Amino acid sequence: MSEAENRRPLTSRNSAWAARLASWAVAREITPNQISQASMGFAAAGFALYAMSTQVAGVAQFLALFLAAATLQARLVCNLIDGMVAIEGGKGAKDGPFWNEAPDRVSDFLFFAGAGLAANQPSLGLFAAALAIATAYIRELGRAEGFPPDFSGPLAKPQRMAVLTAGTVLAALYASEWTLTVTLWIVVAGTAATIIRRSWTLIGRLKAR
């Protein structure tokens, strides 16, 4: 199965801004692996900002959470552009598959663990992180068995990040701990449903072959 067939379907990949950004990265010889590694940097910054939000109040807390939401979106941009630079830009490397996947797992952990700290619910944040990582495990298990990658939801990575981003922005404006707690429970419920759906699909595929 080709790299293109293994890609998550994203409408943003066809946007003009994404094409320009990918072309800019190619022109400056920025590698896909470097972009993937940068996504972990944004996740580490997001974790720090979530943690910082528990130590400050008022405008400082608003800024910490708002910037944390920005790092979530920056992570997604990295996830989009690294593949475009690798495939459309022809800059893929032999170790690219590792850097395409491993940073995402680190990022999932950091963002949800950080959100759990900001919500004063660290265990809930770690639970959400574990479930997010499990969705990728089920997908990659299916791919290892020779099946097409299953990117189904209801809360695949883009949807999880959208929910967390929206919840973080709302938390910057109102009742930060309560808002983030509700957000994390939404993520937990939706991600658990995603794991069940992907598992059921994989079991069906295994039985049918």
C-alpha cells in the first residue's frame, strides 16, 4: 500500500494556504521529519501553557489558555504539512513512517495531560490521552494485518483536536476548570466510541478474509 493510500483524508490538504505553506517549506529545505518533530514542540508548549494557567488568574490565565488552543492548531498544521512535503514535495525519508506516527502519540499525551492539569482533573486528562493513543493502535494493528487504515470517528484525531481547541477557548472565557472537565469527558466518550467502532470493523475484516 502506497504512502498516499495510507494518508488521512483531509479537505484542508487541497486548500491554497496549505499548498503555499508546503511549497515554502520545500523551498527552504525543511524536511517532513523536522516538521513532525516541531509538532512535539508545539505540544510541549501547550502542556506548559495549560500548567501555567493553573498558577495565574485574570488576563494571564486567559492568555495561557488562548495560546494553548493556538498550539493545538499549530500541531494540526504540522500534521498536515509534513505529509504534503513528503509526498507532493518528494522529500520523504526512509525513517519517515516513524516520525509520521511517534510524534503524534507524544503530542496526544502532552495535550490531554496538560488539559487535565488545567481542569484540576489530572487522571481524567491521562485517561483521555490513553484512549487517544489506543485509537491509533487499533488503526495501525489493522494496517499491520494488511487492511486499509481506518480513520473513522466519531472522534478521530482532527475531531478530538477540534473539541479540545473549542473547549480550551471557552475555558479561557468562562469557568476554566469546569469547562475543561466537560470538554475532556466529551473527548473520553467520543474516543471510546471511536475505539469500539474501529475494533468492531477490524474484527469483521479479520473474520471475513
